[in-house]
Amino acid sequence: MIIGAFFLLWVSTTFGCTQAGEGTDRASTTVVFKHGKLSGDGRVLSDLLRDFERRHPGLLIREELLPADSDRQHQYYAMNLDGGKAPFDLLAIDTIWAQEFAKAGWIAPLDEVLTPTEREDFFPGPIEAATFQGRLYAVPWYVDAGVLYYRRDLLDRHGFEPPHTWPELARIAKLVLDGEQDSKLAGFVWQGKQYEGLMCVALEVLRSNGTDLWSGDRDRAEYGLRFLRETIATHGITPLSTSMADEESTRWIFGEGHALFMRNWPYAWSMLQQEGSPVRGKVGVIPLPAFPGFRSAPVLGGWMLAMPNNSTQQEIVRELISFLTSPDTQHRIAMELGYNPVRRALYTDESLLELRPLLKDLYPILLGAKPRPVTPYYLLVSQAVQPEVSAVVVGRRSPAEALGIIRRRVEQIMGEQTSPARLGRS
């Protein structure tokens, strides 16, 4: 009993941090909203929640923050939802969790929140990721996709246009590095650490060569994995430290002026343009390259709102989800937090584009972004695949060896549940 009580105390102190809105106010109804720490000014969301409270007298919405690390968030949710008595009423989830949570019976259907007609107002990728067995189990909150950042000033200096293919990127990077003769300058930085970010990079490269990790043309898949390794070992345009790199470390390298190209998410743009940034005004953003004959294949990112099956406040939570994903609220989140709205019409909103002109360029990228495999078993697949892709990055396995292991493991995991071919279509 003592051990159990200590564990519950540890969970609450490790994973729960209450934000503005808890107060000591007397309320007839309390809704607990769990989400990871947002980048930007946290008061924006708190102010929005206070607006919703004013429209519903007697309601108190209590934000409880989770660590920014998505793996720890998933761990917290799994522990609490699996018991059937989650101490929260609304949760923000990664796009790759919706299928798992729905199949486990942890979250409630939200078909009433977004009718099929209303779903057409959203980007198709997030809606696909939120739909399990024909029912909607989460509502997209904000959306992301992989993009390529480049140093406009350096390309101009050496007379190059931004690359459209991966071979062009490698060639341009090598020539600029040779011309600059700057030992601190890298040609191309990307997320090579053994974690989910590496899966995104690998999928983007292989899918942009008309194949995938677990299905599709094997020769093209091996070629894609080999390209990642060769940026380090052959072309010399990517630092050895890439095997430990995540989004923030690559953003720091690029943001300090030490890289020509960077694969990252759109969130980095505002940070690169801040006052005092060494690369402010020198950066461009384009779709990720592809191999000749194929299209750019950005991976979908972003977060969604979901409701635990056991919530006793389901009616008001559905209203809150509608409010947080409404056009007006999405406009404010995009303006004041800098997140990419999930509603497509906002990408032609003049008032929003005046403040965030990059949204116009992001629209076709977000529209074409594809989810990671839409399956309840994706995390199992990812955890099995990551070590093999990492082994290619650091040169411990050949692409052929790694791909053989990957496809055998994925087939074993999926078994009779879903074929690897189904994974490849997502």
C-alpha cells in the first residue's frame, strides 16, 4: 500500500503541473485539460479558456501541463487511460496516437463534433489519422509537416537556386562548402538520433523515391537509406554528430549560421526570424526535395484533441473541442501562438497572411503531407524499426541488411492484423 501510494504521488508530481485557471473559484463544473507545454506565450491558450468559461457560468477549466517530451506524455496517458479512471476530461494527443487510443477503447468517438461535411474544411491528412474504423476519435488542433530550410544568402552568393531533388541538394551543398572554406559550416542537418524524428526523416526520403520502409520497391528503399548514410560518409555534407541530433539541436546549428540546409518543422521559422538571430532575413523555406521522377513526401505532424471514454463531462468537453477548433479560435492561435491552423480557409485569410506570409507557402505542403502509418500498432512498428535505421546512419549496418530486418520485424508485428502493404499506403 505504501509503495502504491508513493507511485501515485510520483506520477502526479512528475507529470502534472497546473496552470492558470485552477484558482480557488467555486465552480459547479470542473473540466481538466491535459496537454504538453506549448511553445510561445502560454497565456494565449489560458485567455481562450477563460473566454469559454465566461460563456458558461459555473464552469472552471483547469489546465494541467505535461512535459514537452512526447514519449513521456504517451507514457502518462497510457498509464491513466488504461485504468479506466483518467483524472482529466480533455487531452491533446500526437497524430500517431489516435489509432492506438481508439482501438484500446480509451477515447470516445467525436463524430458529433465534426460532421462529414465539416471535416472537408480541415486538411485531409489529420482527418485520416484521427479516423478509426470509420469513426472520428480526435479533432485536429494544429498541423505540421516536414520542410526544407535553406540559406538564401549563401545560395545567392554561389549562384544556385534552391534544390528540387536530393541529388541536387547534395551537389549544391558540396560546392558551397568547398567555396566557403568554413570549417564550422555544415551542408545539410537533419534529425538522426534514434527516436521518432528519425522515422519521419527516413519516411520522407524513401517515400520521395516511390517506396517505403516496410513495403514497395526494395532497391529504391535501399537507395534512400544509402543516401542518408552518404550525406555523412560520402558527400561529407552532414556532421557525424547527426546520429545524436533532434529538432532543437539542428535548429540551433542552423540558427547560429552553421548550416546551409536543414530539414525541420515549420515551428523553427519564427525563432530563426527573431531579433538578434544570426540568420534573420537570410532564410527560405521550400518543400522537401524528392528523387528524380517522384514528388516531395512530407510527413504529417501536429496534435489533436480527444476525450477519455470515462469523462463525466462529455457534453461540455465536446463544446470545448468545437470552440478550440473553430475558425475564430484557430485564427487567434495562428496569430498569437504561431501554430499552423487546421482549417484550410485560414490560409487565404488576408489579416493572417499579413502577419504570417509563410502560411501561403506552407499550404500546399500541409495539403500534401501524409500521415505515418495509420494503424493502432504504429508505435510498436516505430520502436522496432528505429534501431535499424539508426544502424544505417552510423554505418553499423548496410541498407540491405537493415531493410531485410525491418521488413521481417514489421511483418511479425502486424501478423494477421494488417498487412505491410496497408502500412505502405498510409
